[in-house]
Amino acid sequence: MTTIKQEDFIQSVADAFQYISYYHPLDYIKALGAAYEREQSPAARDAIAQILTNSRMCAEGHRPICQDTGIAVIFLKVGMDVHWDAALSVQEMCNEGVRRAYNNPDNKLRASVLLDPAGARKNSRDNTPAVVHYEIVPGHHVEVICAAKGGGSENKSKFYALNPSDSIVDWVLKTVPTMGAGWCPPGILGIGIGGTPEKAMLLAKESLMAPVDIHELIARGAANRVEELRLELYEKVNALGIGAQGLGGLTTVLDVKILDYPTHAASLPVAMIPNCAATRHAHFHLDGSGPAVLTPPDLAEWPRVNWAPDTETSTRVNLDALTPAEVAAWKPGQTLLLNGRMLTGRDAAHQRIQEMLARGEKLPVDFTNRVIYYVGPVDPVRDEAVGPAGPTTATRMDKFTEMMLAQTGLISMVGKAERGPTAIEAIRKHRSAYLMAVGGAAYLVAKAIKTAKVVGFADLGMEAIYEFDVKDMPVTVAVDSAGTSVHNTGPKEWQARIGKIPVAVA
């Protein structure tokens, strides 16, 4: 009988969450590098270059790939012959491992988990509790998978109870475009088929833990119906032309993963969960001989891509002297380099601003002729001005856009992914503009932030209002003052182009 010691388990979990915060799985990076080489869309190629450059920087600097360091998800397969030398429950040991990882002073991770989700939504401050899935299996080992799932991709999870005669492919192809770009493609789609609704969702999530191997499947051909579905969906989803960051391009997914389970004769439950550009998971076994050893990947395997701001073709913008007329003149797809002071704010800050305006109270900061960045940064370590600080999904702020533009003096916004019709109409009405930063390049973006200070709502933690002083922060005009959105025009253009490309995208 194998004995697993409490401290060995806790430290292994802690080490794993630190490891995945700064090391992409090598299989994902190689697939992304191959996508970069074949990409023909300049906007998508630039976005992938930023993600790849960010990945290497994080691996070298041991800082998070994404500012959203995720909710902790742990899959456990516990051998039936295992004995635990522990005073804590397995859930408590998982929580302690997460707590250590997220509060590590050398690489502090962002606390994103809120207690009382339907009520006070109070931050737990250490990202606990973890979401733990258990399976009791024959044997005397413990198999552990630790994954960090960001909110942007988790929020795009889909489930539908199809009729047995319905087409799974048709449902996926109809559903993926509705997910927008908030899940930060190019990534991986995990699909669960069968079982019951909750089983299908778990299958979809678990499928994402497998290595990227679609290239091997393409080479050898499908051996069963699930593999046939993977190949068909990989080709057809990429043919949608959504592309990196939703800007239009050849690669939307790097792989499609599918797990299935027997189901009721009347049922065909199907779940779909995406993994984003910050794909993060680590696998290890415990056999009683001590904590897990996670070997760092060889950085020589990373693609030789070194993105830098294009100062020749991009327009430098002085945020400290920005005018509404200048914002109104920006064009869709124009690349900008932001310089000067910008404010930040996301869900909780916007909600509080709305409540304060309704009560006639003075806001803690003046937004007149200012730009707001939708971000919740990681805390800084050592000499950093701020930790990784990539954009959050802008659509969550859509319902506040008219209020901010009409009542606060705000003239522009920065986030990731598309804006919905409500926000686009407000932007057009007020001759504003929405700027897109690349999701999945958080450490790269943070290097452009020279100073950071909290200027409002300090009690909100990472959701407080900061003032950043930035130098050459790269953004793209995603919605201009006329209401034209590159997230609408780009995918349409590339879907049409892909249909005319004779060589299959693979």
C-alpha cells in the first residue's frame, strides 16, 4: 500500500500552479508557432507574434502568461490502494496547495475567486477554493492534473441537449461564432458528448487536458467516429475565418478535443468549452516517494519570434493631450502606440460608478477626455510597476458604455475581443472609439506600463481603479467613431478568402 504524505501532496499542487502560470505546454506552443508560420492575415499574425513573444518572456521571467491566472481546477485519479498520511481532507489539501501557489512572494498570482457569488461577491484573496474532480481507480498511485482556467474562456462554455437525429457538427458551427473572441483564440475546443448534462460538461473540460495532436491525427487518418468528428470540426471551424483574437485569419483553433460517454436513447447532450491562448495545465503522479518533480521545458523549443512595436506604421498617441476630435479620426484596424496616463476599470468599478452617479455623488476620478483600460492586473513583485496586465473581455462592460460616454467625459476604451450592438451604438453616437489589446500577451503589455497607482475604489483589489503611465502600449482600433467593427469585417473577409485558398489549412 502506498502512503501519500500531506505535505508532499500540498507542495506538489503548489508547485504545479506556479509552473503553469509561466510555462505554456510545449505542444501548444509548437502548434501556435506552426500557425504563425502559415498565417496570411497581417492582424492575426501580429497578434500571434505578441502571444508567442509573451510566452517566452514569461518562461524566462517566471511571471504569469495572463493577468487572469485562472480559477484552480484539479482532476484527481486516486488509486484504491492509496493510504493518506494527512490531517486535512483532500479538498483542504488542494486548497492549501492553491493558497501557497497564488501567494508565492516571488511570483504572486492574481486572486480572482469570489465567495458568495450571488451576494456580496467577496474576494477570497488566495484564489481558494479549488474546483476538484475525483475518480477512484484501481492501483496505488495518485494521478493529478492541475489546470488554471481564465474567466474569458470559461464564460464562453456552451451546452445544448440535441435531439438524437441532430447534427453535432451543425451545432458547433452555429455556436462558435456566437462565442465572439472573448475566449482569446487561437485556442482549443473541448467537446463532451453523451452521458447527462453535467457529465457532458465534465467530459468537455477533461478533454482539454490532453496534448495538442491534431497534426498527428491528420497524418494517420481517423480510426473511429470521434476522430472523424475532430478532423471535420478542425477544418470547418477554421474555415469560419474568425482567426486570432477574432480579427480574421486562417487559424481559430489549434485542435479540437472530444470525449464521449454512453447516453440515454432519447438524448444527445453536447457541451463545448474552449481553452484560450493562455492554455495552462500540468500532469504528475504521486507514488509515495515524495513531492512531484516538474521539469522545466527547453526554451530552445520555443519559436524564434520576437515581437516589437512597429514605430514606422503605428501612430503614437499622447493620452495626456488626447482630444475627442483625434479619437473620432481613428480608422478601423489602425494600430496605435499609447503614451501617457490612462485609467483602468472593470466590472465592479463600473457597477459602483453607476450607483454613485445615480445618487448624484462625485466620482473618485475625473474621466474627462480620458481613456479607460479594462484590466485587473496581477500585483507587482520586486521592481515591477505592475504585474502582468492584459485586457479583460470588453463585452461585459457593454451595458455601461452609454453611461460612461454620456455622463463621465470618457472618450475611448481599451479591452479585448469584440463589442456588442449596444456598445457599438453608444460609440457611434458619441463619436468615440474602442481599442483592442491582445489577450494572452499580459506580461508583454505590462512592460509598457511604467508606473501604476490606485486612484479609486481600493477596496476592490484587482478591480480597483488604477492610473497607469504607459509608453508605446500597442492597441488596434477595433471600433471607430462611425461604428465599424473589425471583429465583424475581419472574419467575414477571411471566411471568404479561405473558401478560395486551394491548399487545406492544417
